[in-house]
Amino acid sequence: MSDTDLEKLTVDPAAREMIVKAKKIGYLTSFDRAKAQEPRCAFGNTGICCRICIQGPCRIIPKKLGANKGICGASDYTIVARNIVRYIAGGASAHSDHGRHIANAVLHVGEGKTHDYKITDPDKLMVVAKRIGIETAGKTVHEVAVEVATEALQDFGRQDGKPCTWIETTVTEGRKKKFKDTNIMPSSINGSIAELLHQTHVGNDADPISIIFGGLKAALSDYDGMQLATDLSDVLFGTPEPVISEANLGVLDPDMVNICLHGHNPLLSQVVVDVARDMQDEAKAVGAKGIKLSGICCTGNEVLGRAGVAIATNFATQELAIMTGIVDAVVVDVQCIMPSLRSLCECFHTKIVTTMPISKIPGSYHYAFDEENAVESAKAIIRLAIETYQHRDPEKVTVVERKNKVVAGFSLEAILKIFASVNPENPISVLTDAIKSGELKGVCQFAGCNNLKGTHNQNHIEIAKKMAANDVFLVSTGCAGQAYAMEGMLTAEAVEAYAGPGLKAFLKRIGEKANLKVELPLIFHMGSCVDNSRATNLLTLMADEMGVDTPEVPYVASAPEPMSEKAIAIGSWNVAMGIPVHIGVIAPTTGSSLVQGVLTRIAEDVFGGYYIMDTDYEKGTEKLLAALDSRVWKLRIRSQAAAKYAEKESAN
């Protein structure tokens, strides 16, 4: 394969090295499978293939009489709307189920039913309790934990019609009013998802606007599940603080037992991290130097932020980690796990271990996770990896040298602590004042997956570089954060290389005041997919400080390579929050000009947010910067007008 061909696949040199190895051994990777799917079905690509009932599938051909509607008479706009909101339902189910697992774990800790977990951050527990209206005076930590977890679980099946607690207590007053006025404020996560699936069943709602609003209600349920998952994960495992680590395939150590933690739920992975510290001697007894843990996808982000565990790679290149021949076990939980990992393991010595009842892979090892035996399960998995280490084939080992330093662990609390070093009375004003003065242009939140319709990691990296050069404060989550980690962009060196003068001055000033052990990075990595809620909390604080609602804040979001249903759910509730959301792929909505227009234009009139769909990273960046410019200009005009009228009122 030529260098030019490799450059079209990925911008990551480590990934290119392993793709060449894959070709040599004859293994077909995700890159090969993506190529084999071309040309993709035009009906599916544009969203006008309907599979809601089994009379079909119906494929809409607008200019062909009879074929311009489905068998039931559904028009293109009905079919496209139903298809896209069912993605939202899937995404909301995934994130919220994750949150439910965490809430149950906190409940069981509070009740004393599990001893393998503890309340690691009682201060965060008390903050959450106060926010949601639970009295803490005179109560033990465990009593408060039970009440908070019970309230969280109420959000899944509330029947009293009251708004979901974790939305009602975390968004601006303006957003609450907007959600209620448009009838999209959910009172139950499970109820909203079930209602949406019912709404889009054959013979039900045919109105695309009504369907989209139903989708937004489910999307806000996704936000609620993510928000409570983040809060309660911090309570259980600790709120992340800045840590120094490494990223890319070079973190895999040929002299150690290598275990990759992969998926999205930290319940078992965090226990593996804790237990591995005490099992190093068992690894040394078989000739290894110890146990080396690394992460893939959002489980990796969870243990990176809390324990400094290195990042091996992100979604699209997960197979390539195994292909090094030095990964002894891959421990997976839920979401974004390629079924192909099992067949790849057969080519090497690696063991793949599934742990959750809803995420099994035929032929893998399965250690059923349960809270009461988490430590024993973790020990058994680690011992399996130690045993497997002894069966490595030296002929199949490839040591990849590529890795970069990473500074991560920027929870909202950590960011505010840094800002407080400049202004302890009002930390968020450090950011908003820098925007008002023109030092910063605004904030951009990067999120989302990998999508092999484009070049792996390219959009992530190029858009971030251009936004940084234009003095935009950058935060990231998920596989986006891992793309930056792998590229070496979560470092102070990246600030020197890519930041504009305003952003560089801002980061230097607050970094000097914060007196951290390490210089601040170009991009603040805020955690996993569910931790997009942290970024939205930052947005809400900015809005309150500026005295406006969120659609007026100079804040934009980009998912440079969205892939999953979760990404569609996240993007949709961000639109409802009033954020311009760029996606680096064209969503399957172009089959209906009406639905496409609602998402990219009309949504702004109702919610203030809208989708920007552009696969060209330069054009996408220009549109994001234009959105920030518009909002900063409006804020400046409003500020000038307020000052002018204040002077007149004073004179009168």
C-alpha cells in the first residue's frame, strides 16, 4: 500500500504502521470493511428507506408515481423524520442505561449491600444533594447516597408528570421555559423513549415536526441520563483532576502484561485499575515486569481522568491494538465494541473478555459482572491475562514506538478551580471576561466518534488546530479527546504550536496563577461521552454569568466524525440547548428537504441551536467561527445599548 493510500485512511502514523501489518498477514480491518461497503445505498444514505414495518422495506423514489410514498402512504418527510429520531431513541437508551447502572451501584453502597465500592467523593455527593433539593443536615454520607440514588432512579420511571430532576436542576431558567413551552421537557427517561418508539410505529404520527419534537424530548432524556451518570460516577470513583499520562499504541509495553479496558461503563474497569496495583508481583512471577493497563474508547477516558491510565487508541483503530501482538487481554463492557475483535484474537494470543449480560461476543471469555463480586471478577480477569502473557508468539509481536504525552482530567470542578486562582470570588468570569474583552473568541466543545466515511482523526485534528489559531477556548470528550491525545495536542507544546495570541496569553496567565505541576494543554479533555454534561454545565455557568440564555453565549460544538446513535442523541439535545452543532458527515436526512431544512435552519428560530453539516473541515471551521462572531457581536451591541440606556436613566 502506498503512502498516499495510507494518508487517505488515517492521519495517525501508528495506525498506518499497523494497517501495513494487517495487509501483510491478510487480515481485513475496519478500514477494509468500510471500503467494501462502497458504493453505499443511496436510499439508506439519504434516510428514505423505511423498515418500520415488514411490508417493506419501502424505498422512496420522488418522481416515480406510486413509489413516491411508502406502501402505507408515508411521505419522504415522515420516513426521514421517523428514521432519525429512532437513532435518538437508541442513543438515549445507551447513555441512560449506563446511568441506571451507576445509580443502582450508589444506592447499594448507601444501603450497605455491596462492599467492593465506596463513596469516594462525599463532597460531590453533598453538592449534588443540595442541587436537587435533598436536605443533608444530620445525615450520614450513606443516608444521603440512598436519597440521591433513589431520586436518580425516579427519573427513569417517574409517573407524576414532574420534570426530570437532573434537567430541571442543571439548565438555565430560559431553557426550562423553552422546553416546557415546546412540550419537550421529559418527566421520565424510560417513558420518553417508549413514547417515541410508539409515536414512530407504523400507522402513528406522520407529522415530521411532531416527530422531531418527540425526538428532542427523548434527546433531553439522554442529557438527563448522562448528567446523573457523570455526577454519580464522580461520587463513586472520584471527581477527575488534572493528570499526566500518555497516548497511542506506543503505550503498550512488550515487557509487561498488557490489559486494554474498552467500552463505556467504569463500574468494573475502575475496580480492575484498583486491583491491578496489588497484583504486580503475580505478573513478575511469570517473567513480566508488571501489569500495564491502557484504555480504548470511553472506558479508557474514565480511567484516564481518574487514575491516569494511558490511552491506547480510539474507536476506529481498536483492532490495531490487538494486532501489535502484545495485548494479553481486552476487557470490554458496553458500547462501541467491534464484534470483529474476537476473530482477530484468534490470529494472536489475546483473550477477549466480555463482562455485561447485554454485550456478549460468541467465542469470548465471559466473566459476569456483579457489584457484590467485582473485586473477585477483576482478579480473575487479571490472572487470565497473566496466564495468557506466557503464550505470546514473539514472531507476531510488533512494538510501536509512537506515543505522546497527555494532560487530561479536566472535570468542571477542576476547570473552575483553575479559574478560581485568578478570581476566587467568581471563577467563571475569568472565561467570560476574556471573551468580552476580545482575548478569546468563544468556546468550542469537541465530541463524537470516528467515522470511516472520511479520513480517521483528520477532521478532529484540523478543525481543532484552526479553532485554536482563532483564539477559541477548546474542550473535548469521547473519541475526539482521544484523537487529540494520540496526536499530542493535549500538551503545553501544542499551545505553542497551534494557539493564537489571545488563547496563548489566556492559558499562560491562568496556568501561572493556578500553580499546577504541569503546564495547561491546548485542549481541556473533560472525559467520556456521558461527560458531555460537564461541558453543558460550563455553558450554563457562562450564560448565567453573562445574564443571557444559552443560545446567546459564544459557544459552539463540533462532532467531526459522528458515527453512533449516541452521537445523534447528544447533537440533538445540544441543538435544543441553543448550540450551533457542526457534524463532519452528512446525516441521513437529505432525502427530505423539509426535515433537512428544519435541522439546519428552522431549529434556530425555535431553540437557537441548529446543525451545520459539512464534511470539509475548512468550511466547517469557517461556519463555526462565523457563529461565534455573530454571537460575540450581538453581546457587544447589547452591552453597549445597556450602558447607553443606563447613562440616560442616571442623567434623568
